[in-house]
Amino acid sequence: MSPARFPEKKYQRRPACRRFGTANLRAQKGEQRYVMMKYLMVGIGGSVGSVLRFWVSSYLSERISTRFPFGTFAVNITGSFLIGFIVTLLASKANWNPNWRYLIPIGFIGGYTTFSAFEYETLRSVQNGNILVAALNVILSVTLGFAAVWLGTVAGRSLE
């Protein structure tokens, strides 16, 4: 078998997109893996956060039986603290893998906090004629949630 009939593969030119070189195509494939990893991190964090939200909210609702939605309220306040704390901590640690940002604040805390449930429960209170409970829920959730984000940021800065 002569080399002319069967040239070595290293000399064969692979077809490449004319618009992008082969190095760019490899970079795009790597970028797709990176994008998929972000979605995977958000999904894992979101599923764990959602389960924890359900458990905390159910646990508190069973223990404290009043018209005020303490379970959702507690989740919103602790979630507000956690997002302030974690985002501040992750921002100060430049050597952490960027996937932590997708896993914890976006995935986990995003799945854990229950702002939509807060809105729905407030609407239900209004519809049931409990205007005072609805107003108290809005005022306490917003003001204490803001304070919790601020305290989380202060706590995160103290660890720098």
C-alpha cells in the first residue's frame, strides 16, 4: 500500500464551517457545555430550595395556626437574608467557581423564596375580608425582608 493511495489522517483537511474556523467551533462546543452546566446548577439548586421551602412553610403552618401566613413570611425573610449574605460572600471571593452563583443564589434561593406565594396569600386575605392581615403581611414582608437583605450583606462583609 503506497502512501499516495492512503494518505495519513493528519494531512487530511476536515471540513469546517467557512464562517468560523475549527478553533471557534471547538470554543462554541465548550461554551454550550458551560451554558448547560449553568442550567444544571440552577435546576439542582432550585429543586433543593423548593423542597426546603415546602418543608419550612408546612412545618411552621402546622405549628402556628393563625390567619397570618407565618410559613411563607418566615421563608421570605430568611430567603432575603440568605440572598444578601450569599451574594456578598460570593462577590468577595473571586477564586470561587462561577457555578456557585448559579447553584446557590439563583437556583437554591430562587427556589426557596416564595414571593409569588406571598402575593397569592395576600390576595386571598383581601378576598376573605382580612384587609388588616393583608396589609400587615405586605408591610412586614417588605420592610423586614429589606432589613434581612441588609443584615445578610453586613454579615457577608464581616467574613471578608
